[in-house]
Amino acid sequence: MIRCAGCENIQLTFGNLIINFAKAEFNQFIRIVKKQKAEHQSSVTIDVKSIILPTACEGVRLSFSFRELHELDNMLDAADTELQSLELIELFKEDKIS
């Protein structure tokens, strides 16, 4: 995960996918991944690409196995934690300047 210092958009790379998000879109994507992971928790074949995620682009969907979705969820959790930490650091920097 990379966050642009200028526009603050987030670039997520996973496997051969690169997706650019605004912060709100990133948060929505996290919710979608978590929802799909919960719905497919009892999936018997964890390596079959049977989980389809929508995207903001009409006609484009992402296909994952449960194992891949689990890995993506873990990565998104780490990225979200990092973003929240950076936001807190920025708040403390602003408080010191004021």
C-alpha cells in the first residue's frame, strides 16, 4: 500500500492487481472484503476462485479464492492500521505547530 503525499489517494497492489482508491473508496473496499470473507467462511474449497468482488468500474469484477481473500483481508488490516497511525501522527504535528 502506498499513499500519495499530494492527493492522499491510496494505491493497493495485490498479486497482479493495482487499484487506486480515494480514502472513502478504500474504506468501502475494506468493508466489502470483510463482508465477503464472513459470507464465505465455511467454504470447503479454499483454493477455488469462486468469490467475486465488485469494483467501481462497470463491467470489471475481481475474482478470489478464499485463501486469497483471507490474505487480502490481512493486508488491508495492516494497511488500514498504518493509515490510521499516519493520520494520528499528522494530528500531533498540527497541534505542535498551532
